[in-house]
Amino acid sequence: WPVAGTMMIEPTESESKDEMDRYCQALINIREEAREIESGVQDKTNNVLKNAPHTAMAATSSIWDHGYSREKAVFPAGVAKDAKFWPPVARINDPHGDRNLICSCPPMSTFS
């Protein structure tokens, strides 16, 4: 099963070859974006990978203080503008929630 700190990719037979090719291209593009950071072309803390995903609100804000274009941020290579999915929220720290569980249930006295 998934190993902490890793990503598991498990495509199913329901995915088309075109969709798998698009996914592979996305991974290749992400690697190229990482190379831009490694080579110093992009900043180590303010870059397209650290700031992803870019919400519609962030992309349409009058303030854009990033060293890369809005186009690169919201329309990665191969993504058609009419097929864009706008995430409602930016990055969520799921591992933090997994490792720091907080019970939001009513206290046990409520059930007695």
C-alpha cells in the first residue's frame, strides 16, 4: 500500500490511451518545472510547483507576484482552455491532517 512520502499511481482499464498519454505528459512537464528550480531559472520558494494549484481567484487577482506567467500557472502544456478545471482551494496539507488527528465529535457526555 502507499508508502509515506510517496505517490501511488494506479490507472485502471477504464482510462483511455489518450488520457494516459496526457497524464504521462503532465508528469514530464512537472519534471521540467523541477529542473527550472534546480538550475536556478525559477525561485526555490516562489515557483509554479510550490504555488500549485492556482485557483481562479488567485489567477484573476490584480496582484501577480510570481516569476512565471499566469498562463504557465493555470494552463499547463496540453491543457485546452475550454477543458480547464478550476480548483476551489489551493494546496491542502493532507499529511498534516493524517498525522495530527483531531476529533470534531461532540463530547462523550452528549451520548450518555
